[in-house]
Amino acid sequence: MADKRLLLIDGNSIAFKAFYALFQSVDRFTNHEGLHTSAIYGFNTMLDNILTAVQPTAALAAFDAGKVTFRTKLYDDYKGDRKKTPTELIEQFPYIKELLKDRGIKSYELANYEADDIIGTLSKQAEAAGYEVTIVTGDRDLTQLCSDHVTVSVSKTGVSEIDHYTADYVKEHLGITPKQIIDLKGLQGDTSDNYPGVTKVGPKTADKLIKQFGSIENLYDHIDEVTAKKLKEHLIEDHDQALLSKRLATIDCNAPVTIGLDELEYMGNQDEALIAFYKRMNFNKFLSQMNLQSEMPTIEYTMIDADHLNDVKLSGAVTLYLGMDGDNYHQAPFVGFVIGDGDHWYVSRDVELLKSAPLKDRLTDDQTPISVFDAKRAYVGLNRLGIKLNHVDFDMLLVSYLLNTNDNSNDLSKVASKHGYYGVKSDDDVYGKGAKRSIPEDDQTLFDHLASKALAISALKDKMFKELDEHDQTRLYQEIELPIAFVLARMEIQGITVNRDQLISMGSKLSERIAEYEQAIYNDAGQEFNIGSPKQLGEILFEKLHLPVIKRTKTGYSTSVDVLEKLAPEAPIVDNILKYRQLSKIASTYVDGLLKVIYPSDNKVHTRYLQTLTQTGRLSSVDPNLQNIPIRTDEGRQIRRAFVPSHPGWQIFSSDYSQIELRVLASISGDTNMQDEFNHNDDIHASTARRIFGLQSNDEVTPELRRQAKAVNFGIVYGISDFGLAKNTGISRKDAKQFIDKYFAEYPKVNEYMQNEVKFAHANGFVETITHRRRYLPDIHSRNFHQRSFAERTAMNSPIQGSAADIIKIAMINMESALAGMQAKMLLQIHDELVFEAPAEEIPVLEKLVPKVMDSAVKLQVPLRVASHHGPTWYDAK
């Protein structure tokens, strides 16, 4: 390797490449201050790759100084068609330059010149001084600089895939020399930089001419040798344009650069500054990759087996990590465990050892505080071993989630790094990914990994508890989130019985109906085709049947549901397609999907509730998702017939809150008009319609007016705009705005509350529920209007939705205690609904008990109302 190696980075080009490579995820890449970081992140990824490959002794990142350069003076429209740089990218440039400084690389720009010219000038100087030069860019124009000692590395997609251009590579792949690239550009022009070239001369013609004549100048010296009449005319007419384009394409290698090669020494990472920078950017991956020995304590542990259990010494609080390979902890294979008290740590692959007295006694003792990562997972896992986890004190996952609900990873390594602890590798790093994933056979590799997780839990406990206390969230954790984790665990273990034969029968009937709709569609289309293919469906509807085209996508015609619903009145085939899709979805997702996840051991499904996923505190359900079973169509509701009690003669009992979010809104806003309507048990939607439409009594409200008022009520809860309300109700945007204005006039405190929440969010960066659950809003100060507006709407609705989630969690905790001594079991939580099973003789008790417990979960300024139903299936209990 050469002794002198210069790395030149095209700063603007790489920043743009990095930004657009992560463009679909741009909102996900923000730090805790709300700064967009996607370009910074991608730029740093490029630096990691290229610095390792080049190992430079000198380095510089060149940037454009501004839009005005000598080229814009030559040609006014140079780069004139380029889109405005997104504000999300503009705000990142100062931080990219700070990153470069912290990585030991200077930045430089030169007035009246582009980054290309700085790079061209320095590359020639460096080559003459005996350097090997590597140029990194996203712009192939710089390949004109290739030589025996200059390599131009051009990123293809993103910043990781790179083509390395040398003079030989250009000659082999393009058939020309690097310098002839500017002649090509002169003839064909450049749409990206917006200069014209010669009329009707494209890449193929330009390539042929340059290979024949060598240069533009020589081409014009031999213009009579061009035999194609029209081509010759265009060349002659555009002579000056061709030479100008070549001048614009030529990188100036003699720019008045004021920085010398002796000033470009590559200094390497400035660790202290770089660590601080990564922390500010929330770049936990990069932090974990750094060798932070001071922040990576080691752990000494003892490997135990059945013969050495008497050697276990544990006193006081303990930390447990129970390893399982997979997300579904009801079935995932056990990997091993770590248990310790801070002074002594014990590890083993054999989880059966946890059943032994020295260990089981510690886990089931109600006097021993236990620290874990994901209490619900640990509880269910230990339950599989016949152990009842009794006294969890610290759940690292739950505490982290409460501290910032936007950070909802379930990966212990990522969670630890978010709290400044970088001593844990991710499971993917240790076990591998996809088909290559496997648990290490080497004990030390596995045990080191498991032990590092346990140490992280132990090390972060005090720090994270202190933050929780500072956020005034300790009660939320101790009285709601931690207790509900165990309520949910016991519900998941209980499961709900599914009648497999009923599902199979429903699937058979659905298949018959789907086949009927399929045939009707073929008859209407006059041919058979793949109804599930948007491309084929679009061709049938819009080319063969000539239905009006409402929307196009990048790949053709849109056949989305909203498009088809607009077309349905135009043709029977569209209505049949909608019904076909609906039934196919029910059959595949809910019938076939449920059949796959029924446990053969008990004929039940055991869903998993995701407690740390949503930003509002609402629960989600997976494996299977029982919160998503359709209820708007009878075909969808029929699925609930398959959910039955686990004992003959028992019944399914269901209770759900009535309009809980509106009741929360009435209470926390303090609006007396809305409160009076709830306190008098009025129909809130009819009352809202009466107020909006200026009627004398609720009796005058028609079903249609009530429907519109209902849309306004729930729209207000979700911070709806006049545009959104118009779309939801089918009224004009003008009428929608009048409805909203009238609504706020009738419920003035609601409007005042909404505005106060937005002000609070702007001042504090977050909003809170009635139990101090926080939701941080990093985009509340965004320069992007749409992102800022979304954050403001979120500020309005999150406290309402989150408070409703808090209420039902409190009700569930109280409900489990109230059911003590009864045979009835709580089975499911479906948003605002609780589902139970009970023997018939306990149903009258539940009819009084459940509403009483749910109504009294939280004291609001208006009463909570609960509706209850029961029957032999879940369908009948609604």
C-alpha cells in the first residue's frame, strides 16, 4: 500500500445520496431534539466503509459554496431545473461538517467554484506529489478525473454499494478515456445539470462520434466526414452550444484553492467529541461499534449444573435474564438463563435448573425484588417451567418505554444503548440473521452474551428509576404498567377456546361464495384473469371496459379500495370485485390464519399483547391479532362465532366502555356543555347535531345529521382537519370547516383545551395523559409544515387516547382482583372491550360486578358508562 493516500469526499453529493437512500424512513431518523438525521447517518455509514477500505493518510470533504459559480455566469440555466433541496436535508449539513471534524477530516468550500473543482484541483496536485488518490462521490461526472493514481468511487444505490473507476476500468467498460467523458457530455448534454448539448444527439450517437473522432474539437475539424445529413445540420447549428456544454462539464483542475496538501492530514476519530456527537444524534449503533472500554464492564459468572446447585449463593435483590430464541415466548425454545445478585452470577443452558429449590425459592419469594427485561415475557416463560414469578421490582423494558414511548424496541441491546450503556451486543450480532441464525454451541460465547444482558439490567436500574421519578411517572409504572403486565400474562396463558370445526365450516362456505363472485367477475370481464393482480385488474377495468381512470401509480392504474368504491356505481363488476376482496381477506386472514395458530394441546389461541409498542399506551395484539377481527360487516362478525367458552354450559361475557374518549375529552377540557350532556345521559351525537345544525331538540335530528355529527365528534378527538372531515362525511370542505367552527363555538372549552395542548407541546416537546404517560413530539418544531401540523394534531389527541388506555388498564387490574374466588376468567382486551368466560350461574354476578368495576376505574367529571352482553359465543355477546 502506498505511503501517501489522499481521500477526497464530494460532500454535497454523498449527503444527497445518503438522504434519499433513507428517504422513506426520513421521519424515523430524528434525534431527541427533533433534528432529522438520515443524511448524517448515511454519510457516517459511507465514512465507516471508505475509511476502512482506503486507510487514508490525508483527507478532505469538499462542499459547494453556493448556487452562484463561474458556470452559472457562463450559462444562466445551469442546474436551473433542480428541485429545491428539502429542508429536512438542509438542516443536516452543519452537523455533517461537525461529524467530519469529529472523525478527523477537514471540510472546505470555495466561492465561485463547485466541490468538483476543489476535488479536481487537489487530486492533480496530490498525484503530482506522489499520492494515491481516492475520490468518493455519487456523481459519475467525476470519473473524468480517473488516472493511473486516481480512483473515483461512485456510490450506486445508497452509500454502501460502490463502483470503483480507474482509467483502465473506464477504458474497458466505456471504450473511451476518462478525459473523453467531457466530450460525451458536450455532445449529449446533461439533464441533471440542465445544459443542452447538441439537438437530437443522445448517449449512443455521442459515444459513436467520440469513438470515431476522439474529441469535439476534432469532430468539428472533420465535420464533412459526418454523413448523416440531419445530424450534420444539428452539429453545425449547435457548434457553440456543444463547446459551451463541454466547458460546463469540464472540472476545473486549476481552481484557486487556498488549502494545501500539507494541511489535510487525516487525524482519525476524535473519540471524546465523536462519542458526544453520536449521543446527541441518538446513533446507538455507531456508539455500540466503538470500543468504549470504560463503558463496557465485564462480568464474572459461574457455570452451574445439577451437581453444583448447592454452591449457589444469592442474597437480597436478584436479576434474572431468561433467554428464548424467538418473539413468541409461549412457544420459543429456551436458550439458557442468567441469575445473580450483583456479587454472584450463575449461568446455564439448562433452564430446568430454575425448578430447583435454591433458584425457584428466590423467584417465587414475595420478599425478593427481582429485576428483568420484559416482565410479561419472563412470567410466561417461567410459567412454562411451572414457576410463578412473584415480585418483579424493575422491568427495564417497561421503564424505558415509559421514559419515551417513541423508543419502542424490544431488543435489549438497543434499549440499553438508548440509556448510555453500550456493553451488550444485539442477538443478530451473536446469533446471526435469517437462515444463518443459530444459537452458539460454544458455551463462553453464549454465556458472555446472556451475562452481558443481565449486567445491563442490573447496571441501569438505579439510573432509569431516577429518570422515571424525575418524570413523575413512578406511580404510573408501579400502579398501572407493571401490574397490568402480569394481568396480561395470565390472560395470555389462559387463552380463548376456538371451535376449529366451526372455522372450517365457515371457510368452506366462504370459498363457495368467493368462487361465485369470481365467476361473476369473469363473466362481466368476458375473460378469466388474475383478480389479485393490480396490473391485470387495471387492464380489464380501464383498457377493456373503459371505466374512468381515477388515480395512477408508478406502475400503472390504481385499483385501491377508495378507487373501486368510487367506480362501483359505474359497473357491477367493481362491486363484485370489492365483495370478492372482502371475503378473500376474511377467508385467508381470519379463517385460515386462526386455524394455523390454534394450540393442539388445548384448542385455544394464546395471543400476545404488545405493551410497549404504541405511543399512546394502547395495547396491540399479535399471534394472532384478535383486536383486528372485523366488525363492520356481518361476514366479518361471523368469525366471532368460532370463539367459545372452554367448558360446556359456560358463556362468553363482554363489556365495553361507551364513548370513553369523548367522556375523557369532556372531563379534561372542562367544557360544561359537553359535561352536562354526559351527566344527563343524553345521546352525545344527537346533542352535537342539534347544536351544530341549530335545531330545537334532539328529536329533530335525522339519522344522517347524527352520522355527520358523530364524524365531527370523533374527528375532533383525532385532531381532524376540514379536509379530513369532508372526505369522511362526503360533504364539501367549506361545510366541513363550518361544522368544525360551529362545534368549537358550542363547545368552547374543547377548543381552548386543544390550543393549550399544542402550546404545551411547543414549550415542552411532549404531552401527557391523566396518569402522566408522556408522548414526545420531535416534529413539533419541524420546519416542514405537514410534519409540524401532524405533531400538533397528535398533541391534541394523544392525551385523550392515552388517558382512555390508562382507564381500561386500571379497570383490568381492579377486575382481576374482583374476580378472586370466582370461576370466571378475563380472556381478552379489545381496545375498549373486555371479554370473559364464566359458568352460567355466575353471569348475573358479572352483570353487576363488571360494570361497577369498570365505571369506577377513574373518577372523571362525567360518568363512565359500560354496556354488557353475554351468550354461547363471542358473536352472541355483542
